[in-house]
Amino acid sequence: MSLCRGWDAAGHIVGASWNRSPGEALRWGDREIPRHTAIDPQSAGASAICLAVADDALPRVAHMLARAPWPSPSPLVFHLAGSVSLDALEPLARRGAITGSLHPLRSFPEAILRGGVLDGHLCAVTSDSEDGRRRLQRLARDVGGRPVDLDDGDRAAWHLAGVAGSNFLVAMMDFAEQQMARAGMDVETARAGLTLLAEGALRAVREVGPAKALTGPVARGDRSTLERHRRCLADHPRSSEVYEALVAYMTARLGESSGD
Ligand SMILES: NC(=O)c1ccc[n+]([C@@H]2O[C@H](COP(=O)([O-])OP(=O)(O)OC[C@H]3O[C@@H](n4cnc5c(N)ncnc54)[C@H](OP(=O)(O)O)[C@@H]3O)[C@@H](O)[C@H]2O)c1
């Protein structure tokens, strides 16, 4: 939806939206986008079709679309999933579609959906054809994205990087807030302080890279501090497991980078 809004603003004609469940037409400004429950690209005159469904639903939706009427013998059909191979679109390729994917390295949390602009975020582009790749690069640029080519076989590593850089960070902030609550801090104070702290850490990573940005007890080798943390987590086995895994990871990575 955010991307459609961006493409609409960039002058692309967003002709229709197909949804499993019936719902209101999509509206932005004075534009109204019809919403249908049956896939019918022909009636929408679509030259490009974006499959913005849950990753696991892609093969099923591709099969349905492969049986639908098409406006031309070879429309561009692409999905938005970071880790799903173009193999999921194979029934469409077999029928003559140009297939591809466009994966924005940006999270769109439902709670704060605003605009459709990618604002310089990387956007991985994969296609089974040069024409498809160029069209997807343009679609990425038109919503402010920075397209990068991604081989279909490298998708899992690309997506894992995105999950670590976004979802894991969010999980870490939750972990940190839990400890702040245990230290008697209210959520508002804790969140303000921790996000400021995290922003500083991210700035340092951007400027000097993770190895030099790392401060704290692992970087200093302060074992007694690590022991105090461990005692503090003694009754929290899940958090303790996460803590030990991260300390082990940081220790090993520091060892590797000092040998460079
Ligand atoms: N959200 C992000 O931050 C983000 C970032 C980059 C890429 N993506 C990719 O964008 C795609 C969409 O993600 P999203 O976060 O927008 O997901 P979402 O909000 O959960 O929406 C998923 C849509 O898929 C539909 N769907 C689920 N199962 C289906 C099925 N079996 N058959 C037909 N439709 C089905 C749902 O339809 P109903 O409404 O009828 O249930 C819903 O409209 C995914 O491939 C995801 O990997 C998401």
C-alpha cells in the first residue's frame, strides 16, 4: 500500500488492487483505486503486477494469477519478499510473464505507516530478464529507493541482514526496556534514553564500522561487570541465553578483527 501510494504520486497508474477479503476501495487524495476479490489484470489493463502478499502465500497466488486473463502475453510480475526465490513465480514465467522481485530494505510497521517514500533505502532488484531488471530499478527509484542488483541465489543472506538490522534491533530494544523496568524506570523515560543511546551507537557504526564502534565490558575485557550482569539475569533464563550468545559473538568477532 505504501509503495502503491508512492508509485501513484510518481505518475504510475495504479489500476486496481486484488484482495482475498472484500474491503473498501483504496483512496489517496481524490484518487480512488478499485478493490476486487477476483484477480483480473485484464480489466485493470495492467502492464506490471505487484504481488504484495505474505511470503508463504506467494506460490498459491502465482498459480491463481497464472490462470487469470492477462492484458498482454508478457506482463511484468514481481513480488516484494526479500528471501523468496523467483522460483515461486515459475507458473507465471512458464506462461510468458517477465518475473522479478523488488525488496525494499525498509520496514513498514503497520502502526506508523506514512507515505510511500523509500528515502534512499536500498531496494534489491532481481529479474529473469534485463528488461524486467531495468523496469524494477525504475520503480524503485520512482519511490526514492536506491536499487541494487541481487542474485536470486543470494536472497537468504540479503534478507537475514535486513532482519538483523531491523527486527533484531527492535528485539534488542525490548530486551533493554525490560532491564530498565527491572531498574525501576518508567517506560517513557526508559524509551527516550535508550533510543538516544541506540541512535548514537548507530551513528558510530555508520562512521567507523562495528568493530571500532563497540564499547562496553566485552570490548574492555571487564569480566567482573559481565559477572554482575549474569547474576542479574540468573532468574531470567531466556534473556540469559540471549545475553550469553551475544557476549560469545562479540568476543569472537573482536578476536577476529584484532588479528586483521
Ligand atoms: N512490512 C514490511 O516491513 C516489509 C518490508 C519489505 C518487504 N515486505 C514484503 O512485502 C510483502 C507483504 O508484506 P506485508 O508486511 O505488507 O504483509 P501484510 O501486511 O501481512 O499483508 C499481507 C497480505 O497478504 C494477504 N494474504 C495472506 N495470506 C494470503 C493467502 N493465502 N492468499 C492471498 N492473500 C494472502 C493478506 O490478505 P488479507 O488481508 O485478506 O488477510 C494481506 O493483505 C511480503 O512479501 C513481505 O516480505 C514487507
